[in-house]
Amino acid sequence: MVSGRDQARGAEVVAEIEASGGRATFVAADLNGSRANSHRLAAEATAAVGGRLDIVVNNAGVFPPALTPDADEAVFDLIYGVNVKAPYFLTQAVVPSMTEAGGGVIINLGSWVVKLGLGAGALYSSSKGAIEALTRAWSSEFAAQNIRVNAISPGVILDGGHDPASPSAPFMAGTPAGVIGSPEAVAHAAVYLASDEASFVHGIVLDVDGGRANVAVVAT
């Protein structure tokens, strides 16, 4: 199941999956933080796959730069609506059917900026901090229902991988990886956490960031 606001981009993702031999369906949704929109997505996605969702990846997120002295309620509500309320209510919506089916997997997306302060990212980093806290709380709350909950904390990721000319490239200078990461790195981590191979992995935040948040960075 593929979801997003843009029908055309969704169709491109579905076509790519089908071209590689997989099956996919797109369900449009604007996860703006309203309970109704998250529950509607859960219902439509469940119906589209025949009545059961085994894995949910809470990946929707926004990062409008906002300095604390300048942020208004609109940008605050936007960031917390998309980054916190939407995954909260989507998880709320899917847990009952997962419980009825005997279990499931929920994977949340955090961020490396939770661990390292970023001047223009106070609202964003705090929203992702909330997601990482929810990951641990949900892992405990839903354990009896055989629902595993984990998170991935991506580093600097760009479609197409490393671009030395990117304004984000300096963030990876001096890290063990030394380069910007690709979306595939995050996808591989999600596949692992969703798989039976990770059946003994509960409540973690898996850093996929080239060492950015956990290793001393040496300026070069």
C-alpha cells in the first residue's frame, strides 16, 4: 500500500513496484493531523488489501524551517499535526485489526536531529523526539497484542544518494560514511524491522545516518 497527497507521484511509485515484479495500490490521504483523515486512510487501505494490515510505516513528515522567535501557531500546528498527531491516530486506527489478526508491526520514522541540536529545527526535532518516545511507549503498550513497534532514525538522505554540491553535504563531512545517504538505506532498515528476523527487536530507534549522531565528527 502506497499513500500520499499526490496522485501522480503515487502512480509513479506503484508503477515502479509493479515493474520490479511486486503488487501495489495507491490510496490518497492528507495526513494533516486530524483523527478523521488518519482513520479514513486506515479504513481505505485495509479494504484495498482485503481486510488486513500487517505492517504500518509512519513515514509522513514535514520540516518547514522555523526559528523559535518567528514561529506562529500555524507552523507549530502544521509540524505537530503531520509529524505527531497523524501517526498517533493512524496507529490508533490500525491496532484493533492487528490485534484481531494476531499481531503486526509498526515502524516509525524519527530523525538524527533528535540527538543533535539544529538551530532551525526546534519544532521539527521536538516532534520527532515525541515519535521516538511514542515508539518505546507503544512497544510496551501493545506487547500483549503481539504488535512490535520500532523506529528508524535517518540521517541526511537524498533521492539519488550523495551529491557533493548539495547544501546538505557538509552535515556528513567527517562522519564514518562521509557521504549523504540514499532512500534505499532507510528502506532496507524498514524491511529488516518488519521481518521475522527482527522478531526479538522491540522498542528500538535504529540509526541509519552514516554515523552522524553517534560518532565524533572530525571537521575536514
